[in-house]
Amino acid sequence: MMTRQTILQVEDREEDVFLLRYAFKRAGIENPVRVVVDGQQAVNYLSGKDAYSDRLKFPLPHLILLDLQLPHLTGLQVLEWIRSQPALKPLIVIILSSSIHEGDIRRAYELGANAFLVKPSSTDTLADMAAALKHFWLTHNISPAETIG
């Protein structure tokens, strides 16, 4: 069980970052969460570039929660980049988006998303989703990503 592994949230909306923190608290998720606000920052973080070069301060995440509508690079572009990097390929990438566009969902899976979740409108539902993330992805799932870093 990797309960203290870092989670990277790629989200440009401050209110969504706040709501997810609240849901994680309700679900008992104590993992450190790093937040980047655009697609280019996500790439920089994951590649350890610029401000993110200190891996003690900015460790590779165990799990990435990736929004689709982002400045600079879209979530799908970030996902495509992640899956093109041999060392990052095993990372768990979950799309967490407001989009329910069938094309976005299909493309995300084609590019290698592990899951596609639609942001719920209710905080109770978001807390339930966070609890499901905790139980499946952070507690029971074993990933090859646990061997990188």
C-alpha cells in the first residue's frame, strides 16, 4: 500500500483544486498533492525541468489527475507526451474533466489514460469519487510506476 505517494493534480481552476482537497480530506487521503496549473507546467514537473528540478521537493507522482482544458498544452497533449516518455509510461493517469464529449473520452483512452472521470457537481459525489480513488488506485492497485523514480 503506497498511501504516502505523491499525487500530481493538473488543474487550472482554483475552485476545482480547493474542492478536490476538500474531497480528499473527507476521504482520508493523506498523500501529498502537488498542483500545476497548465499543461506546460505538467511537462516541466514530470521531466524535472526548471523550477521542478529538485526531485526531493517535486517527486515523480504515483498518480496524475489531469484536466483536459488547460492553458499552453491541453490535457490530451500532456497525456500523449507522458505516454511517449519510456520512463513515465507506467504512471497512472486519470482524466478528471468536466467534458463528457465522446471524442475526448475515446481519444483519452486511445492515448493511454487509465481512467476517465467526469467532475461531479456535488461535493458529496466528489468525496465518494475520492474514496473510490483511494481504495482502488492508492490502496489495492499495484503499478509498474512503483518501480520508477
